[in-house]
Amino acid sequence: MKIDYRLAFDLAPIGLVLSRNRTMVDCNQRLCDMFGAPREQLIGQSFQVLYPSADEYERTGARIEPILNAKGLYADDRVMKRIDGRFKGEPFWCHVTGRALNREAPHEAGIWSFEDLSAHRPVRAELTAREREVAAFLMDGMTSKEIGKALAISHRTVEIYRAKLMRKYKASTTADLVHKLLVG
């Protein structure tokens, strides 16, 4: 039996994107549905349109580049933004995994998968870009020192963001905060 790879790409149960220099050159229908936009609206666009802010797009790109250089793969949970449709502008948690086709130039070409986590992890509180980054790392079980290193900020600054998150989510401990972030 011959496998039709184009059909598999188009019908995959997760969003898939082929990219060149952080621009979408192809995507499947699941990605279109997730972000509320037709394929024609996404092809040729920078990934920036999927992020809550240009700053988050830039920081994420800078953060993942050395990891893609070293490993060729990258994965995290992050808040993305629906770009059109009835939920236009809505932030949602998304699991993103990517593979660089050339580790020496990781943004040159890649394949990325996007899994909508909103059914299991709704975004409940209004968070700043940095709070979203810190929250994502907390959910991965990272310490303040590890988060600080990953974000190139001091661990004390991370602790300030953690305290802000705890207030916003009315959490009494870090474990309680992580639980509330995971379940909404």
C-alpha cells in the first residue's frame, strides 16, 4: 500500500507548518482551524501573527535558536493567539514542537507541530508576555535559577514574576500555582 504523504500532512490531527526563515510556506487544515484563518491568509506570513505580541515572537526565536543548533529539536508549551474567526485575538495554550532541517541555520527551514491545549488548560488570568514565559517554564518543573538562565534574567526577577502569578491565580504555593496553570 502506497502512503500519500500530502494527504497525511493535510489530515494530521495536529497543526503542521513547513517554514523558511520563520515564515509559513505550507500548513495543514488543523492549523488553520486552530488559529481561525484560511490557509491563504497564513501562507507567506511570519510566525509573528500567531503570537500575542511581537516581543514574545522575537524573544522566543532568540531563545530557541541555540537549542535548535545543539539538538535540532525544540518543544515547549506557550500562549499563542487566534488570529481570525469568532475567537479572534483569544490567547490559548499551545504545545509547539519543531525540527530544524539544518541545525547550522535553524530558522532557515523547519517543520513545526502545534497542539491546542485550550480544552485542558484555559488561559484564565490576564498575563504579561514575561509572565506567560515564566508560567510555561514553571509548568515544565523548572526552578527559578533554571528559568532565569533560559530567559537570560536573574533568578530574583523570576521570583518576582512567580509571586505576581501566584497573586493572579490566588495560589498559596508554587505547586498550587502549577496546578492552577495546568487546569485553568
